[in-house]
Amino acid sequence: MEILQHIKSRRTVRRFKPDPIPQTVLDEMFEAAMWAPSPANSQPWDFYVIGPEARGKILGLLQAKAKEFFADPDLPEPKRKALEALQADFGGAPYMVAVVSRGGSEPMEQIEYPLSAATAVQNLCLAASAHDIGSIWLSVGSAPPVRPILGIKEGESVVALLALGYPEDVPPAPPREDYRTHMKEIP
Ligand SMILES: Cc1cc2nc3c(=O)[nH]c(=O)nc-3n(C[C@H](O)[C@H](O)[C@H](O)COP(=O)(O)O)c2cc1C
């Protein structure tokens, strides 16, 4: 049951302390990511560590999107708060990385490579939370203008853009639905 407790305690964090993540912890996070399952053990993902130039450009995209959302008077308060925190330099996260799926040559690979890259992302986030490091999976990473910023080639896809660091504050856990309401019995 320890693993279930760990899974439940991972939290999306939107405001970070500036303290850097120690290299030993980064090593463990990426090692955990590599142990994700993948078709024929292809490990079809790469980690793009985001430097200040790319970070600034992606932040500009996020801020432009936030401006659009802020113009909506019906914007739910939690979303407004989340955007406010993130548009301030991604909540001050000291580390950002994109997990990029490699392009597959076969149709099945094209479907399954991003799926397995997503499991690598979850491994990475869980390994981080084992060291009290918070993470956020940022939707802006899926925006098409991010591709040229990161130099993504045709067939590859940005599976996740993550911001990571020690939390400035940890939000309460959003509740989950009962898994039984997500089950279908297939005869
Ligand atoms: C693909 C993906 C994209 C997400 N994008 C955003 C985002 O752009 N901004 C944000 O505040 N949270 C984002 N999240 C985080 C979710 O809001 C969060 O996972 C969810 O509310 C559940 O909270 P928890 O991760 O703390 O359990 C994203 C999560 C996923 C998986």
C-alpha cells in the first residue's frame, strides 16, 4: 500500500522555491523515467532540458494565453489563480524539462511511442515527489508554436513540458471520482 500512498501524495505545484534540485535527485528522476515500459523496450523518448532562452519564449506563449483567459469574466477562480501563479515565470520553478516522444516508422509505433513517453513522465514526477519536489505538467507544452522553439522534428511530439522544484506551497489534493464509475464491463 506504500506505493498507493506515494501516488496519492504527488501534487501539481504552481509556486516554487528558487532552491535548485540537487544533481543526485535529478539523476534519480531521469533514471526512474527510463524504467517506464515501452514497446519492445524501445525507450522512445528524449529529455530536453529547458534553458533561459527557450523558457522565455514559452513563457511569452503562456502569458499571451493567460491574457485571453483573464478577459473572460466567467473564468473560474481556481483557474485564474493557477494562471496568475504560472505566468510569473512558471511559478519560479528552478528546473524545466520537456519529454519528447521520438517519431515511429510504423503506424503502431506512432501511436505507442507517445503513450510510453507519458508513462516515463509519470515515473519522473513520482520520483521527484519522493524527494518532496513538486511538478507541474504544463498544457502550453502542447501548443504548436513550442515545436520550433524546441527544435521538434516531424513525427516527434512534445508529450510533456514540466516545471519542477521544491514547493512554495502545496495545494490540497483535488478529489478523485470512484474508479467504479469509470468501469465498463465488456462481454
Ligand atoms: C496533460 C496535462 C496538462 C496539464 N496542464 C496544466 C496547466 O497548463 N496548468 C495547470 O495549472 N495545471 C495543469 N495540469 C495539472 C492538472 O491541473 C492536475 O494534474 C489536476 O488538477 C490534478 O491535480 P494533482 O496533479 O495535484 O493530483 C495538467 C496536467 C496534465 C496531465
